[in-house]
Amino acid sequence: MKIWVDADACPVVIKEILFRAATRTGVQLTLVANQPLSTPAGTNITSVQVPRGFDVADDEIVKRLDEGDLVITNDIPLAAEVIEKGGHALSPSGEMHTTENIRAKLNMRDFMDTMRSSGVEMSGGPAPFSQRDKQMFANNLDRFLTRHG
């Protein structure tokens, strides 16, 4: 089992939790981004830089993903592809994407896209990343690693 990170938009605090978990467990951790990333020294922590472009990092993750691997992403279409391929997807806010909830999330995402493209003003955006999100992520990552590690 490996952990893949859609790293371009992943909060630094989540990367730090992942670095500690990889160091502690020895699990292979790979960050995929379209910019250079620094990672702690360690043979099980690496990064892959992909060219800039729409979904290039997502496509690289899906290409390299094996069944049972975990992907850290907020990208709902990427999470759906990961699940379809037999992987697991966890958001940086700690929510596990599953076969039971991914269809509803895709439908809501598509609905919101349709509303925005039809000119409906959408205010707000995602809530700021919170201490609760960080704790939920750390707890769900630990649970996952205990079950699958």
C-alpha cells in the first residue's frame, strides 16, 4: 500500500502530518505536483513533478495507483477515479470518499458547475481549513493505516 498526494492544493499542515506518518510507519509516500516540492530526507518519501496543465497531476496519480493505495485529494473527480480503480481517497479535511458517497458528491459538484456557468452568483467558497479539519484528517489517516498498513 502506498499513499499518493495531490499536492498542488494540499495544505502544508496536512503534508507535515503525512511526513510524520510515513516516517513512523515506513509506508511509501509520494507527492505529485506541477511545481518542485521539498520533502524530508527518507527513502520512503518522494515527490514527482509533472508538467503544468489541467488534471496532469491527477492523471499521473491514477496512472501509478495500485488497488488498495490511498490518495489524499479534495478533487472529487479524481477521488471517483481512485475509487473506481480500487483505491481509497481521503480529503485533507479528513473526509473519506467512498463508493457510497462519491456519486452524490459528483452530482453536487456538477450541479454547482452548472449553476456557475449559467451566471448564478455563488458566494463564499470552501470554509477555511480549521483545527478540527486537521484533527479529523490525522484521526482518519491513523485509522486507515492501522487497518491497511
